[in-house]
Amino acid sequence: MEHTRLVSPGSFCWNQACPDFGKVDHGNIIKFGRTKKGTQRYQCRTCERTFVETKGTVFYGRHHDQETILECLAWLAERNSLAAIHRVKGIKEETVTAWLREAAKHVEQIEALLIANYRLTRAQLDAMWTYVGNKGQKGDMRKKRNEAPSGAARP
Ligand SMILES: [Zn+2]
């Protein structure tokens, strides 16, 4: 089965405002020392933001590997059903929704990984989040913006 090569957290810039965001092996990421706990730190030379290897913590302590989890989320984004994932990959619907619920707490990180690895569109990502009915921080922000009163100061 063919799919995109999975990238490591230290191989691309996580900053969505950066011109080099999500570009894998683009040469903009350099090693940038280690944290006090010994975790490798990286810096994007384009935006100068720093990142650590543990980005994407949703994957830690799970029975399935990062690639499987991301692939299932990408499948959902491509409008495959939970039942289809169960049939093809043998992973229970509850398991996938649990990943998605966890992923919703790390919207920015998960979206960066999905975009970098699976070339998903904004619309596809939004479709994926509707499975948990929670777009996390981003959804809240969007809602607030829409609810902002306009012309309230009018005499
Ligand atoms: Zn950057």
C-alpha cells in the first residue's frame, strides 16, 4: 500500500504563520541544543521559532504507532467512514474517535502533521473535526469572531 513517508517532528516548521510552514526537509530547520530534560530542540531559520521533539504528544502511550493514527485521521478527512476504517484496518470506531478527541486538544500540531504528510486541504481538516464536534481552540476562536458585535457604538 502506498502512502506518504511520515516525517519526524523535527523535520519541518510548526509555525503556521511561517512561509516555510510544513515544508519537509526544506533546509530551514536546524538543531538548536537540548532542553534541560535532554530533549532535542530545533529552530526554524525562517521564523526563528524553536520546537522540541515531543511535539505531537497525542501519540505517546498509544498502542498504535504515529503513522497508523495519522493515517486514520487522514482517512476521515478524506470522507471515509469510521466503519470503513474498521473494515480495512481492523481498528475499532471507538478507538479512532478517541484519537480524534485527543487530537482536538492539539489542533495546531495535528493539522501541521496532516498537512505535511497527507497534503490535506482546510476543508478536509474541517470535515475531520466534525466527527468529534469539537474543533478545539480554533473552532472557538472562529465562533467568537463571528459573534463579535458590529457597529455596537453606533449612536
Ligand atoms: Zn518557521
